[in-house]
Amino acid sequence: MQRILTGDRPTGPLHLGHYVGSLRNRVKLQNQYETYIIVADIQALTTHWETPELIRTNVREVTLDNIAAGLDPEKVSIFVQSMVPQIAELTVLFGLYTSVSRLKHNPTIKTEAKQYGFTDMTYGFLGYPVSQAADILFCRANLVPVGEDQLPHVEVTRFVARRFNELYGEVFPEPRAMVSEISRLIGLDGNTKMSKSLGNAIYLKDDPAEIKKKVMSAVTDPARIHKTDPGHPEICTIFAYHKAFNSSEVPEIESSCRKGTIGCVACKKNLIGRLEETLAPIRERRARFDKPGVVEDILFEGTKRAIKAGEETMGMAREAMHTDYWKES
Ligand code: TRP
């Protein structure tokens, strides 16, 4: 069976942008692939090294978000990055032949550096895509379902795997990225990306009242002052959400918006109903698993399985690199 590796940074609770970009795909694919989900605490610390307590709290939150979204902890291994030592070991090995200029040209790194105001980037931040390559390759994954902002990182991973194999012998598959059709969700404020730091997100754990409030105050087409004004769905936040959560009604909504026969309030109310169809079962599952010790046990078991895969890979990598010094034979 082929393997999937994907995951999240535990910097805060997951939102609809994560759901559309990656979670929804993970849930769909979990039966066809052996699936590993990383809770990337070390990667989170490359931007949040001053607040490790915050990251620790969110390791539990993000794990719960993944399970609530529909991942089956019996089938899928959800694990904590920092508890799998082979990921750290591989990061060091992959850094041997990955140049600094390759890392400096990574567009996602550039965007994030700007966003966080990093003028003098740390070694750890600049190098996190190498560490992400280790996240993916420690279990020799074949497929990486991610949002489009992660494509440069998967490219680094493919380079790392290919080059390792050329230099030392065939150990790693060259994993493929899988980007969902709608891979980025616009924010409630009309900003191009839904994100926690922009404060424009609907969270998987939001209750119905919060969701209603957020949707009703979301930005729509500013040209529509009266209900009968013709609208421009292509620039409307709510229409983008209909595309992601209500695809069957999209043609009808599009034409009635353009004609001015449906008002923004009605259109928003319809959307709230569709969002509830997705979010109500997620909320139920969350409540079922949100009990003392349950998430902790799931992470413990998942991490054990990850370490086992990591040990196997590390054995192969050591042999290929001639660093298997006192292997018993
Ligand atoms: N960089 C990813 C994000 O910001 C999280 C992540 C860490 C990841 N390691 C990964 C994603 C490995 C896919 C594969 O969302």
C-alpha cells in the first residue's frame, strides 16, 4: 500500500481554509493509503520559539481537529514531530547537500518571512523546508495532500529524495503533491487567504451562533446596495464559499446574483445551512473524542507507529551513507 504523509503546524485551531485545502482530502484518502498525519510542533517553533507553551496546547487542539474532521485514529497514525527522533536525524543528513540559495529562493519562505517581520532569518526558519522533507521522507511517503502554498516545499522534498538516491543509492520515493481543486479559501474580510493571524477565519470548532455571526458580517460585492442591484459573484466572498461547500447550487446562485433576483442576506442564510451540514458532524465527533486522556493515547500510539517506520528508513539511510558503524551482522 502506498503511503500518505501530511499535517499541520500547531500554532492555533484549524479553520475552513485548512479543511478545504487539505483535511477534506485526507479524510477521503485514508482508506486507500497508509496515512501518517504529522503535528509539526518543531516547525511551529521555527516561528514561535518564544511561546512553546502555546504550541504544546495546540498539539492537542490540532490533533482533535483532525479526528473531528473524520480521520479514523485506528487506521491513521497521528503523531508529534518532536517525538520522532529519526526526523531530526534525517534533517541533518538532508542539509549536507541542500544549498542555502535553494532555500532563499523558496517563495513560501519569502512570504512568511515578510509576514512575521523576519529581516535576519534564523537558520531553523530558513531551513524548515529541509526539515519538512524529513517529515515526509522518514516514512518514505508517496503522496502529500497539501494546499498550494506548500508546493515549493514539496519541490524541495523531491529534490532532497532524488539527490540522496543519486549520491548514496535508492532509498526514497520521490513523493507527489496533491492539491485539491479549491486549494485556497478567501477570508471573511475578502482577503485572499483565510488565516488565523488575519482574524478572518471560521474555525472547525466554532459553534452555530459564531458561524452565523461571522457569515452575516462577511464582505460581499460592494456594488450591491439594494437587493435588486446586479451582483458580481466572481468578487464575492460568500460566492467563493458556496463553490467550496455548496457546489450543486452554484450555477443557480451565480445567475440569480447577476440578475439581482437573490439578496445577499438570503444567499448568506443559505450558506450557513450548507456550512452546518459540514460542521455539525465535525462538532459531534469532537465532543466524542474530547475527553481526558483520549487524544493523548491516540498521539502516543500514532507516534509509536511513526517511530517504527522511522527506524526502518533510518537503517536504510545509514547503510546507504556508510554510517552504520556498529550494526550487528
Ligand atoms: N508546512 C505545513 C503547513 O504550514 C505543515 C507541515 C509540516 C506539513 N510538515 C509537513 C505538511 C509535511 C505536509 C507535509 O501547513
